[in-house]
Amino acid sequence: MKLNIVPARTGITWVKLGIKTFLQQPLALSGLFFMFMALLSVATLVPFVGAALALALLPAATLGLMAATQEATKGKFPMPSILISAFRAGQQRKRAMMVLGALYAAGFLALMAVSALFDGGQFAKLYLVGGKITEELVLQSSFQMAMWVALALYLPLSLLFWHAPALVHWHGVTPVKSLFFSFMACYKNFGALSVFGLAWTGVFMLAAIAVSLLATLLGNPALAAVVMFPVALVIVAMFFTSIYFTFRDSFVASEPDDSAPKPDNFVNPGDAS
């Protein structure tokens, strides 16, 4: 396995591929995304440990969506069972994915604990347990500080786990090494990932503007809120579809097939700095 460094403009390509692949299998990929959301939602209902369980399942569930995207790129219809691919790849990789999930849950809960130092845990409680959001609460400076601290800490956490599930599943990398390789790949391709994130933000904003204009033309501004919810869900499903391509183009096998595209620049993750 080697790290492939891509130009920043590749971020746009990833977005285009995500949208194109989703439109090739819209029913399958949207259905799997809703199953993904339902799985995590049901996990949160488990007494006492629901939030932690949902967090621990997130890497494996995300891998399932990536595997579904891989199937779609081959012209195949991804079946619902693909969502649990992480737990069907043998005992060793299943255990590794469970360890990865535990590490993610621990990391996320740790950053929430840090944010609690700034507002007494109000933001963390609202995010993990739920509750009523009030204007008074949101306007509190301590609550806002806790929110920004959590967001700042989540960036490095997300970089650590961005490619980790796929590295564990497809390359058999150990959980700890997968975190290192994932972080280095994101660091080396940070330009492409930044463009990727900005492009998806632009897609969402354009969709919101289009829905608002349509509602205005129809003379029913309230329609915008009703229509935007399903539109937003579809966009998020497309986003998750595109994640597979960020991994596919960032790592290649050490001895790729002759038919595989030959990237211009390889860097061994162990030598990256």
C-alpha cells in the first residue's frame, strides 16, 4: 500500500464522481443511507450506552456505504447486507473494526469532555443526549465557546478516522497504524480535501438558493422549509457516496494491476512526513 498525492483540483473530481455514482444507483444508495441513519438512531436508544454505541458503530457503517459505492462503480446493485461488510470480512478484521470503533467513540467523548470545561457540559449534553434548544442557551457565550472548541477538536479527530475504516477493511492495516496512515494521507492531500469540503458546501448552498427561489416563484415561501429537508438528505447521501473516491485516489496497492491507472506520484505512508 502506498500513498498517492493528488492535486487540489481532485477535490472537485471527487464531488463529481460522488454525484454521478449516486445518480447511477439512486434508489440503492439513498436506501442504504437511510438504513445507515436508522442503524445509528436505533443504537442511540440503548439505555445508558446508546450515544457511545452509535459512535462506535459509525466507522463500520461508513465503511458499508463506501463498499456500496464501490459496487455501484462496477455497475452492480448494492444489496442491504453490504452495510455490514465490516463484520463479514473475517474475525481478525472484524475485531480490528470494533477496536477502531471503540477508539473513535473514546476520542469523540474525550473532545466533548474538553468542551464541557467551558460551559459545564451543556453543549455536550445537548449533542449526545438531546434536549430543547432555546435562543437563550444558544446566545450564551460559554455555550458558543464550547461549540467552537468541539468543532476545532473534531477536525484532527476526523482526519485520523477519515480513511481508517477502509484501510482496516481493504488493506488489513491494524487500527493504530490506520489512524496514522489516514492522518498522513489527509495531511498530504489537505488541498484536495479542502476543495472537496468547499465544493460540497457550495452544492448545498446552491440547492438552498434554488429551493428558495422555487418556493418564491410558487408564492409559498413556507414550502422552502418543507422541500429543503429531503433535498438536504439527498445531498448528504451523495456526500457519503463521494467519500469512497477520496480513499480510492489516496491509496493504491504496492503492486497495482496492469490495468489500474498509474498515479504520477507515490509516497510510502511510513516515510511520509
